[in-house]
Amino acid sequence: MSGSAHCRSEKLVMREQLSVTRAGGALGAFVENVNLTDVVVDPTMLQQIRQLAVDYEVLFFRNQQVKPAVFQTFAMAFGEVLDHMAYSTIEGAPHVQVLESTPEKPSKIEMWHSDMTFSATPPSFTILHGKTIPEFGGDTLWASATAAYASLSPQLQELLQGLTAVHDFRHGFQESLAEPGGSERLAPAIAENPPVEHPVVRTHPESGQRALYVNGLFTTRIKELSPHESSSLLTFLYQHITTEEHTVRLNWQPDTVAIWDNRSTQHKPVNDYFPQPRCLHRVTIKGDRPR
């Protein structure tokens, strides 16, 4: 992380009128005394928040009662939007996707992952706005892949830097593919997203920090190793990245906004709230090719 945010000892950081309070030892911060409606007209503050997102890897904002159009404008300050045809959007805010879980259509994503690593250019940032929040349950966890890499021995770091991992859309959507008609429904997405290769250790293009870049949802193997070696090493890395010391947890409240850097984190939704409904608004930002 830029400035080694996870090693900082201060509890509170002040950036002009922004108050930033650490949320966890490895990553995460609450940004307080700010309203995103005001932020969208202040380029300086927008840039400060973007830098904080790189530094702390995930940011949380409470009590953000903003309209979808304002949320969209705020998110677009982080870069070019990456739309997704599989999700419905908001009228008047076409880049805001609706993520809704109901008893009839519960969420299927339960594994730790970084968003869309099956893409040659995976997303940089993801921004969520909590709309309908369950009375209990439904937390989200994040893990710092930067802290996970830093805590490895120098010998293992050196080994990993020369390895390449394969990421596959089909691996992440096995449940959907197994459903009746799933293969036919997802055929266009499969054709558009053939397996891709990314370095096992990527260098963040803004902070310069190194991070582990494999995840259990989309990574299938390490190209340079035998199947047994690959499976064993990936299992170790998945567990190491998500060790408690590398994580932070958010208890959602209505109108909470979360921003995270997919280039240096993984996240996991906790699906313990059914049959309660939950609805989140999301904007995803395009990224570059991992290196």
C-alpha cells in the first residue's frame, strides 16, 4: 500500500475536512464528516478519496443518502465505467447496476475473490451503495493481498514472482452453468471470455506495492507447475490471503457506501441473512492488464 498504510500507528488521519479512521490492522478505513453529494463538485476532495482508496484498499462511508445519479457521478471519478449486461440498471443512472438477493433468487457468490479476474483487464475499483439491508447478517469481508504478500518469507516471494496463473470465467460460474439451460444462456459470455493468464504476484500500477493475485473463484492452475504442485500451492495461497490478520469486516447499514481496490484485495459476502432481501447498487471501474 502506498505509504505502507497497514503499518501506520495513528488512529486518525485528517485530510482537510476529511476524517479517516482505521477499520482494521491490514486494510480498511472509515471516511467521516463528508457527504458524497458535496464531494462530486469538489475535484480536490475526489482526488483525495481516490488516493485514500489506494492507500487503505477499502473505504467505508456511512449515512450517504444520495440519489443514484449522484452515486454514479461519484463513482465515475474513479475511472471509466465497466458495464455488465447481466444486471439491471437504474433509470436515469444507466451505469448503476442493481444487485438484489431475494428468497426466490438468492446470491450464489460465496467464495473469496477479486472481481472479474477472468478478464484480460480486470476492474480497478468497485463501489457499492447499500439500499435494502437485512436486519441481521449480510456482512462483507475484505482481505489485503498486499499484506498477504508482505508477510510471506523472502524465499517464497521470489518463487512466486516467476509464476503465472490461469483464470477462467467458466470456473467461477460452475453453479450457473449446471442449471437447466445454463450453458446456452452463458454461451456468449464464455465465447467472449476465454481463459486468461495473469502473474501470481502483480505490481500495483499506482502504489508500486506487490500483491498476490490468485483467487479460489476464478483461478484454475499455475501454468509452470505440475497439477499436484499447482493445487497444493494455490490452496496454501488462498488460505494465507484470507488469514484473519489480513482481513476487515463491514456490517452494512442502509446508505453505507464501500469502495475497494480489486488490484490489491479480495472480498467475500456472507450469505447468512436469507430469507431476508438485500439490495445494493454497484458501479465497477475498468482496470488495466495485471503486470
